[in-house]
Amino acid sequence: MRLRLFSACTLAVLLFAGVPAAAASPSVTVAALVRGPEGLSVLRTTVRAAEADAAVARLERRPNVVAADVDITLTVSGADPRRPQQWELDLLRAETARAADDAAGEVIAVVDTGVDGEHPDLAGALVGGYSVFGPPADAATDQQGHGTSVAGIAAAATGNGVGISSLGGGASIMPVKVVAPDGTGTGSDVVVGILWAVENGADVINLSLGSSQDSPLLEAAVDEAADRGVVVVAASGNEYQDGNPTTYPAAYPPVIAVSAIGRSGGVADFSNRGAYVDVAAPGVDVLTTAEGGFYGSFTGTSAATPFVAAAAALLRARFPELSARDVTNMLQSTAADAGSPGHDNAYGYGVIDPVAALGVAPAPAPDPGPSPEPSPDPSPVPDPSPSPSPSPPPTAEQPQPSGPDGGDPPPSAPITRVGDSPGATTTAIELSQAVFGDGEAPLALLSRDDSFADSLAGAALAGDAGPILYTAGGADAPLDPATAAELRRVLAPGATVVVLGGTGAVSEAAEQDVVGLGYGVRRIAGPSRIETALAVADAVDGDPERVLLARADEWADAVTGGAYAADRGLPVLLTPPGELHPAVAAYLDAHDPEVVLLGGLAALSDRVASAVGPRGLRVAGPNRAATAVEVARRLWGRTAGARGDTFVVLDGYDAGSWAPALAAAVLSADRGAPQLLANAGAAGGVAAETTAYLAELGYAADLAGAAVVVGSGVTPEAGETLALLLR
């Protein structure tokens, strides 16, 4: 296993051929991460290569050993006078981001090749330091150059009249030297460096390095950092054209994984892609510091990563109460979406927008100067408009709307009620009538009205093309007459009715009734709801790039996530909460899509997440209402209020509410409206998580949103609460 520093530099040759230690000797080093009275430490021992597995097994049996493995070989690969040359700071609006607060007081640990402590743009920024090769002062030297370039991007002195500026100007750089001058080192040295940085006050750790092989020691080290509140940022890798391997530590859940973009905004052709990628940042021809007091161009995901580390330091400086997870969420949720809508494997959630993350009012864009040379990046240019600025993190208090002088509240936002009649069948018909005109739909979905078993995955198949309707379940039940009448009204001549489930769910008699109306019938069914969902997935997209995964025995996460799936035409798969179903595992292995896991550990356990692997992306909150909010924020991209925003609000807690909620997926797809949850037992009739989220989005009299309330389970009081929140 080899780790690489992901960059290339014009001033130094950074590509070395790494030779695994085992090739040079019949002995290998086995390393273990050990927890003692004073915290974590690394134990290393040399054994014969043939005995390595047994030595690892012995260590793993010790109760104080967190992780053990054969050690790995690390190789490397790859109004200041120069400010006008820094296109990347223009893109990120660095001056505007620093206008509210610079990163003073924050410490960014650069775990790398050391940092040139005598460089005129870095000398005043260094603090502390550690070297695995010598005394602490050795960390302030960098014969290789990579760490010096990373440090300059993160926090070169800004406004000192020398050299370059940086996004994280004002932050301190903690040099942690774990890579030798010849470009080699060990993975256990990286672990030692991470742990040292955590123990000695790092707020952010920058890891512009990685490996295509998993390492339990490295994973344990970044987990420890995250548990201690330290933000960890890592490069996604530069091997897209060489097989695009998954890169570690970037792929570990606590880590912010960073891909690289060029001047055009397109993802660089070398930048690795994967479901683990969180955000993108500039990483092509970045002007930065170089060893020996020089400056030079720096390219690679190694260059992109310290921009994100700097943005994290700015957030920590302005909002010191934020946890590491909060920082990650703010960078993800305020990123400027690029590529496919929502999260994608190339950009993650998009290009970081420090101004939006900090909540700074947008300033005029800086004069870009002469047009740059065309970028070779193959991807299209994302919309350069900044993401709207979010409100400060929400509090748990319920909003108390009032006028500008504390008097009467402003006019309320429009609230539309649909499906107030009791019964799943009637509600679904009313939703169909709200979305589709006469003879307008080319298809309809038909499911039983008394169980969500076969229905959960159907939303994506309907999309915004046709309604989801219900009929009585059972082997002999005929087609419901009201549903038959709605099919005659809504369907175009020659349309198809897709029946979900076997004949025990929707009878053969009901199917023949549909045929008698003059429509084609296609039945999609499997031995269980899980196989039915897989069959629906094949009908939605034979080879999808992204799928959603939800628990099979509850409906809330599958339904609120399914509304997004309906809008984007993505399959929804189901599995038991404790373990990935073998049929689903086989499907994922065959298609290798990005997998969005809907819900927390109670919904989809760690065993499920481990089986999905690094292609998994968990979107979850501590409960179903909070998960719905995260779907709206992270998948739909609703991170700040905009005029005309619409939400579909449903009862998320009554056992029978699955039917109107599922049928409303078509409404969500038609209106581009995320689903949020009401709760009759909560203050104002709306789930507290929904209330806090809408308050966070910052709607006002001149920035009003709207809600479509679905189902009789949403109380009149809830409608009044929503009207005030969205005004």
C-alpha cells in the first residue's frame, strides 16, 4: 500500500518511485495504534514477512489496541504584489470572505513534508511543529517543497506587501513533518503526525496525501481527530485517468474529501471521482509559496485541499461554537452546485463558497483583469453566481414573527391544502387532480391502499409523468370505482397503468378492470418488497449513477427521499435496517452507483453502511423529521430561502400517512418541492426540526415561500405556523 501527496509543481520534481519495504527485505514493520492512560500512541515492531499476519492478529487481540496492520510505504507524486495572478482567490471571493473575520487564532496543521519557516510569506505564520525525523525545529524545514506549497495556499501572510495572499490569512500554520526529503515515509508516521496535531491544539488538519488502500490505523487516527473536534480535510487524489481508485483517508466518513477544478470551473481531468467526494476547490495552476523563498505554480488535489482547510478555519474563527461536523455541514450545504444537481461524484456538493458559508453579504466581484488562457478541463463551467448567504445556525426556540416595530406580523405566505378528505384512495385522487389535466398523463401507478410494502419504491417510476393511485388490496378485490373514474379522466389514450406488487396485493380482477378501461397494464413485482423495489429500479434506469437506499420496514425516510427520487428519476432501493440484503448487494456490485443512505444508524446500521462501502453517502438526522430536513438541504440543495420556494408538508407520524405522502411525490416532482414533516403533537402542529429549518432559511415579506399541505393529518394550526414561517 502506498500513500501519495497529490500534486505536481513547476519548481520541484515531486514524483518518486516508491518501493514497498517488503521488497527490499524479508522483514516488514507491523504497526498498532494503542490506547493508554495518556491517549493514543503508535507501537511498531519488525517481523519476518511470513509472520506478519499472525503478528497483526496477536496485536488485534489486545484490549488496548485500537487498530493494527502491516505498515505502509508513503511516496510523493507529485494588495500583495502577486495577488493579481491569483485567479483562485477571485473565484472564491477571498477578500469578501475575510472582511468579516480573518482566521486569526485558528491553527491549521499541515501534515506533509515540513514547511519552509524562513519563507517571507510564511515565517510569521508558523506555530509549534513536530518532525518524525528529528527535533521539532526540523518541521520548519522543507527540502522537498510540497508542504511549503500547501501551507502558502492555506495561510500565507496577507496584506504584508510581499508575494501572495491567501484565503486563510491570519491563521497559524502548524508544520508536522512526516515525509522525508527523498519523498518516502510510512503510514504509521502519518498517524503519529495526526495524533500529535490533535494533542497540540490543531483546529484543522490538512492531509494533501492519500492511498488507494484502506488502512485501519489511518481510519482510527482521523476518527480520533474528529471525535476531539478537529476538522480533517484530505485530497481525493490525482488518478482519475489511471483507474480512478477510491482514495484514503479522503473516503473515511469524518474527512472532508476535496476534488480539484480549473479556471473554467470544470473538474480537472486528473481529479479522482467518487461518492466520497464532498466539495471541490481550485487545483490547477495555483500560485503559491515554494521552498527557498520562491513562488510557483502548483497543480493537483493537494493544491485544492488547503483552500477547504482555510475555509474551515475562517468558519471556526467566526463561529467558535461550531463542532467539526457543523463546519463540514456548512461547507457542504453552501457550496455552489455544479455538475449534476445535488451531490455528484465529481464536485461532491459543489465548489466551496466561503462567503456563503460565513453569511457575508455578497460584494462586487473583483476585476478579473485580462482573460485567462483557456483551461483544458473537460467539464462544463458551473454557474458562477454565489450561493445565497445562510442565516446563522438556528436555535431551538420557536419563531415569534412580528412586524418591523414589534406590532402585527406581516402578511402570511400562501398555503394550499390538498387531499383533506379521509382515506388514501380519495387523497391520491385529489393529488392527481391537482397536478394533471384531463387526458394528460401517459401512465399511472396503481398500488394497494392498506400497506406500503410494494409502494415505497414507486415514486421514481411515476416522476412527474403520472399519478400514484390506490385500490383495495387482496386477491379478489376489484378496481376501486373512484380510482377507475380518475384513470379515465387523467390518462391519455393508449396509456399504461403500472401495477405494483403481485396478485395478492393488487388482484388479477383489478388488473382486468384496468384492461377493460382500454389501457395497457404492466405489473412489477418480486417475492418481497425488496425485490419489487429492485424490479422498479430496473424499470426506472437500467444502469443508474445514483440510487437511494432506505429501510424496508418503515416508510418515512423512503417517502421523503422518494420525492427527491421522483424529481430526479433515481431508483429507491430497500433493505432490512440491520444488514444489506443480498439481492441489493448484488445489484450494487453489478451497477456500482453512488448510494445515498437515507436515515441514521437506527434506520440503516453501520453493517449496512460498511457493506455499501465508500460509494455510500449518508443523509440523515436524529429522527425522521430531521432526516427530511437533511434531504431538503443536502439533496434538493435548499440552503437559503428564495422567492417562490415551495415545500410539500405532510403528517410524518400517523401510521396511515404513508399513502398521501407517497402519492404526493408526484406533486413534489411537478413543483420541485421537497417534502417536510408536520407533527400534530408538536408546538404549532409542525415538527420542531421543520420549524427550525424554515426559520434558518430566512424567509421574509419580500422573500416569501409557499407550502402545499397534503392530507387531513396536517392540522389547521400547522397551516398557520407554516404561513408565518414562509412569509
